Amino acid sequence: MIIENPILRGFNPDPSIIRVEDDYYIATSTFEWYPGVQIHHSKDLVNWKLITRPLNRINQLDMRGVPDSGGVWAPCLSYYNGTFYLVYSNVHSFQGVWKDTPNYLVTTKDIRGDWSDPVFLNSSGFDGSMFHDNDGRKWYLSMIVDHRKEKFFGGIIMQEYDEKAGALRGPVHYLYEGSDLGMTEGPHLYKIKDYYYLLLAEGGTEYGHAVSIARSKTITGPYELHPKNPILSSRWNPEAALQRTGHGDIVESQDGDWWIVFLASRPLKKNRRCILGRETAIEELEWKNDQWPYLKTGEKVARHKLEIKGGELKTPKLSHKKDHFESPELDIHFQSLRIPISEEWLSLKARPSHLRLYGQESLSSLHRQSLVARRVQHFHIQAATSLDFSPENFQQMAGLVCYYNTYHWHYLHLMGGDHGQRFLQIITCDKYLVTEPLEDPILLPNEGPVFLKVDFDHEKLQFYYALEPDEWQKLGPVLDGSILSDDYVRDDEVRYRPAFTGAFVGLCCQDLTGNKGHADFDWFEYLELE
């Protein structure tokens, strides 16, 4: 059987994997997108399905005002004695020397059901994880942020978690000071035979990213570094299909085989920008006589395709999905920005078989946007919708958006005029600079639906519109879709800008008057072409 990496396509970074009997689960970061944390399920490590997003209430996850690429970082999913544990950060600020990174724990007996109210752990760093030792004791690990002299990384620490008290207790143990790769994050701890193994993300999350591992006979250390550190990285192989490989987690299969999941990116050939963000990939491990793990290939570079024994390959097929909004629940692939979806701003009931958005704040807002979107998961996609909208003035807008963050997006939208007209316009936001690629907006009839479409092909992004079904007309020039990428957003000569997500496509509505004018969408279509 052949596995084709990545196994979770599109923006799905920082994977945390567990096996519970015959079921595998992977949790990944969602940053400012709501609900928080994606959990995928598989029976065979090949075929994965998104089944839940557990952080779906304000008291679990309040992200109003968090910066772009803040919010939920590096969740850690674990299981012990019938209970699932999920540790996560809700990053409130990150630029400058101060990092505000509160960390929480939620639990459940049913991974697809409701999760508990959160328990606060600490705020001393991020990328926390929970380790359940064989004696039943629980330990919380994280990196520590040291703001002195812009040092940033202050070491990997560990403290015992008192489950009855719902708090960390006892001394803080300093486990690891990092290797020469730098930027140590994402600790995961395991007890395997004679050793405690400490798996780490190092080298930063760009093209120098890597997975390191250290071990100790005692849980508090000292920890010795793997003699061939790092065990996985593409930093020396710029031609490898999978780049920026790092931030991993390991799991043992039912048959005793060992696997590592990790984040990876696939850059565009033209400019090496990663419009699909950081994805989740997998490789096979083997343990040698020295009791250290290595990639089974004997290399450090992960394979794009790998052959494994047994099972039946169900290669993910390119999908053609048209959602007519007839279900009482929104499709699970949609997410909102920073706030939960509620009847206050999104309704599937107000107009049958339509999605109604009540306009809120602008696409620049860190607080309340009426926007729902899904990940772009292939290099060539088309997305389209039918919009019925009667704006009263130029401050009311609705349409189809290709979005990375609050200052990188392309927006095809219908807006009002000064005298009751309706116009079609495109706005691009690129590093805060807002431009209108159309010199003159398109005057539309005063009523009736308008059809909007985007063709997003690698770095090329082309909008279309129609007044009758399937009578598409190109609108505006070919736009640069690659500005919707981590690489482009971080490429700033003035200062470092956090950028850890990926491109989305979706629907939105703004009413800058504050009167919540509404827009109705009859359907949304997402077509994967490559």
C-alpha cells in the first residue's frame, strides 16, 4: 500500500497523534479560526476524516481581539484510562519581547461529544503537552519564553499536574536547554522500555525546521541528545517535495510498528511560497539496537510517497461539492474568525435553503467578522456561490473572499452605491495596502441573484461573475494568489510578522453602518482540480 504525503492537506499544522485500540486521532492547530482544534480520525493511518472541533464555546476559547496567527497553538491530544485530554495555548500577543500565552486543559469521555470547561495551567510559554506516566502521575511540559535580551527560548520545563485539584503542583523541573538548531518548541514525552524520550520541534517553523529527540533513564533528566540529531528535517535538501518538516509526534501501531507525524509544506515551484500552509505528513520509524529511533529509510528527509504493509489504499479523490445549505448544521469544513457561529450573525433558518449572513465589521477586524470559509487544500481549485443582496449604501458589502489574514486577501463583492445602485467590485489587501484592481466597478441590476466564482490555480487567481447560471465572464486581471501564504506575509523588511495558517476561500458580509444588513447565499461550491 502506498501513502501519499501529506495525509492532512491544507492548513493542518502541529499534529498530535494518539491511538485508542484500533482508532487513530490527530489534533492540529487552528490559530484564529473557530471552533478551535481540528481532530481527524483514521483506522489505518492512510484515510483520514475530520470528525470534530472540540473548542466551540467562548468559555473554552475566547479569541476576540487576538492577533493574526494568534489563538490556538500546538494542541496536545492524549488518552488515559477512558478519558481524552487536550492541552492548548490561546496566544493573545506575540510580537515584541513579551509573549502572552495562557495554556489550558479540557477533557472528555467521548471525543466526538462535548468537552469540559477549561482548566488553566500556566502562561510561562506555549506548545504545552500532557504526559501520563505508568504510575498514573501526570506531567505538563512546555517551552518557556525568556524576554531578557530578546533571548526568547528559555528551556523546556515540566511540572506535575494534580488532577483532583485541577492545577499544577510541586517544583518546576528544567529538562532541556536546546541544541544548536535553536528555536526549541513543541515538547512531547514518552516512556518506551528503558527510557523517557523527549521529542522536540527545533530550527523554527520555516525552511530550517526539524524534529529532535533526547532521552533519559529518569523523567527529570538529564536528557542526552540523539547522536544523529535531528532525526527528521529538509533543511539540507531544498529540492525535496516536502519542505519545512518538523514539529512531530510519534505513535505505535497495533502491529508494533512506529510512526511519526509532522508538519510539512509544499512550496510553489515559481516562487517557493506555500499557499496551502503547513500540512500534516507521516513517516515510518524504526528502533535500532542503540534504543534510538530513526526514519526507516535511514535518511532525514521525509518521502512524498511511502509504501507500507497491509491495508487497502483509498486515495483521496478530487471532490466536487455543492452545498445548498439544506442541513440544519453548517458543513464541518467551514470555520469562522475568532468568534463562534451563532444566529446573531449567521442563520440557516431565516431563509430556507440559504445561508444568511448579517453584516458586521470589516475584513480588517480582530473582533467580529461575519465570515465563514474553508481551507484551500489543493493547488488548483474553483469556488463559486450565488448571492442575493440588496445593499443600501457603499458601507454594506457581501461576496466571495480568498483570505489569509486581516491584511492579505482578495475580495470579489457586491456593494451599494450613493443612489440605490448595486455594483460589483474587487478589493485586494496586500501588507495593509488596499487597492481596487477594477478601475470602474460593474453596475448591476437593482435586484436578483449574482453568481460569483474564483479560479485559484497555484499563484494565479482569477475572479468571474455571471447574471445567469454558468454564463461566466472574467472580472479584473489575474491576481497574485501567492500573497496568501506564510512565506509572503513573513517577508517583511521592517519587522517579523507571525504567519502560521494558510489560504481560505469563503463567504462574508460587512455592514460598516452597524445596522446588520443581511446577505443571502443560495449555495457554495468547492471544486478541487489538482
